[in-house]
Amino acid sequence: MIRPISDNIRYIGVDDAHLDLFENQYTVPEGMSYNSYVILDKKIAVLDTSDDRTAAEWMQNLEGVLDGRRPDYLIVHHMEPDHSSCTAALLEKYPSLTLVATAPALKMLPQFFEGVSLEGRTRAVGEGDTLELGAHTLQFLLAPMVHWPEVMMSFDRTDKVLFSADAFGKFGALEQTGGLWCTPQTDWACEARRYYFNICGKYGAQVQRVLAKVAPLGAEIICPLHGPMLRETLADALRLYGIWSSYGVETPGIFIAHASIHGGTAAAAERLAEILRAQGAPKVVVTDLCRCDVAEAVEDAFRYGTLVVAASSYDAGLFPPMHDFLWHLQIKGWQKRRAAVIENGSWAPSAGRVMTEMLTAMKDVQLVGEKITLRSRMHASDLPALEALAAALLAE
């Protein structure tokens, strides 16, 4: 679709409402948007392209906006194929086009487009460099590891628009989730949170450095590569990114994640949740790791300040759904949290040992209360231990 962002900036991105897995791993029941922009000035700049799946529609949008004119620059903020797949086609179609990107991106580009001649057609930019288009001036900000090493953002000084690459993105096609602009009525945070922690969660320090660069610019609009544009809700998005990237607690509460083979562990997890609610816990969320989207479980583990893991023993180790969840937390940099452990084992309980080892290998994770060991099923004799664990979880 083609939509105005400002007098001279146009949105030419494309929705893919039929995509089921983003990056072939994250479920996207509402599809995905691939955002791209054009600045129409004395010089014309195209900002990013699209994914192969939507290339034809994207090119049609671009040609509609150009209305016979030829673009002068293609700005590549991020080399990932969902944003750059049309690069070679655009360079071929417009021989006078100059590709603008970071030096690492230019080095990476031949890996994706073998045989494309770039000689005399590129411009490497670094921190603080500018590109004059006429009335509009773009200022470039390096954003390495947010979430690839070659990433940059650009800031249009004229219209105060930040083109933020993957930062501030979210899952969902625009037409499926409320349109081009995020409004106060839009539920932006839910899918933006799942997107952030699963895509950028490991790179909080790098996101913090970029936020420090962005703060003094006075951006009035943020245009990400996925999801709606931020204007009315920009301040709240910046606030949430500050919490997320510093690994702060967004919502006070306790997240209980269980992985149960025959239901005994699940029953204990649900009973602990009942006890916590009865004792005044502000928020208790329970997830069945055997059935949930692990990306949503990762999101909740980062959102709340306390995690309880309850799992069955399996092959002298840990039931795989729990192992997979904790492994995801490890690689995404989960930290600065409190955790408690409940294990189940009919003859040789081993889950608690593995969960404890995985949790304590993460940064600044404090184990709370005594590990609880169940034997096949929760019994009346286990209730005092669950009560004591609930009290320990609420004590701080």
C-alpha cells in the first residue's frame, strides 16, 4: 500500500497476511508487514526494499510513487533478506542508483547477491554522516547488533522522522492489526514485546547505546521495518524499550511455566498459582510449555520479575519442553530475575538439578525458596512446601 508519512515521505511497504512463520520459527497468526519508504525531494531516496514473497507488489508501489521519476539513492538500513531482497533488481532497473549503507553491510551484500556489480555505485556511511536530498537531510546512526552487526538507522532532520530498522518493530500485517499508524487504542506492546525479546533480547546493552543516541534528536515519528508507525504512542514505546533493554521488570508478578508428562506437575503448578493469588500476589500467569508458543513464554519470562519452573524428570535429565524453554532464555540473555524450582520424579528425580544448573548459569538470577520435589503426583504432604514457597516468593 502507498500512504503518506509526511508531505514528502511515502510508505510503500507490503503486508504478507499469509506468512505463518517469521524467520521460519515465530508464529505470526496476523501475518507480517515489510516496511519501506520513499523520500521525494530534489534527490529521491528509497529506504529499504522488501521480502522476496512480496517483491512484485513492492516494486509496483515504488513505481506508483515515483510516477516516472528515477530514484537517486537506495538506503539499506539492514541486510536481512526480508528487507533487502529487491536490492539487485532495483540496481539493475536504475543504473544510476547509488546504494548507501554501512561498510559492514556493503561487505556483506555480495553474500546475498552474487554477481551484482557494485563498482562506483555505493557510498559507505558512518556515525553522524549526512545525506543531502534537497529540503531533507538524513543523518545516520550506527546500530550494530540491533540485531545484526551492519545495522544503521537514519534520522530525517526536516520532518523529525527516525527510520529505526528492526527496532520498535512488531509482529503482524498492518491491515490485520489496525493500519499504518499506532494509536492509543492499538495493542502495540503485546506483539512488540514478543518481537523484541525474541529478536533483540540478547542485545540489551547495544539497544541502550542506540537509545542514548536517539534521545537528543527529538524524533516525532518512528518508522520501523515491521509494524505500525509510532507518533502519538512514541513516548510510551521509548519508555518500554528503556525497560526491556535494561532487563527491568515491566509488570510486577510471577510467571509459572510448567512442563508435565502426565499432569501431576501441571496440577502442582496450578495449585501454587492458587496459593499465590490467595496470599495477595499482584499478578500470576501460568503457561503450559508443552502447548504454548515458546516465544510467548520467553516474552512473559522477561516481562515479570519472578519465574517458577516446574517440570518432570526425563531420561535422567529434564523433560524437553522445559529444557527448550530454559535454553531459549539462555541464548536471549534472560537476567536480573528471581526464580524457583519444582521438580517431579517417580523414582530418580533429576529435573531440579538440570533446571538449577541452567538458571544459575544465567546472569544475576537469584534462586528463591527451597526446591520442591514431587513424587509422581502432588500429595497433601506437599502442600506445606508449596505454601512456604509462595511465602518466599512474596516476601520480597
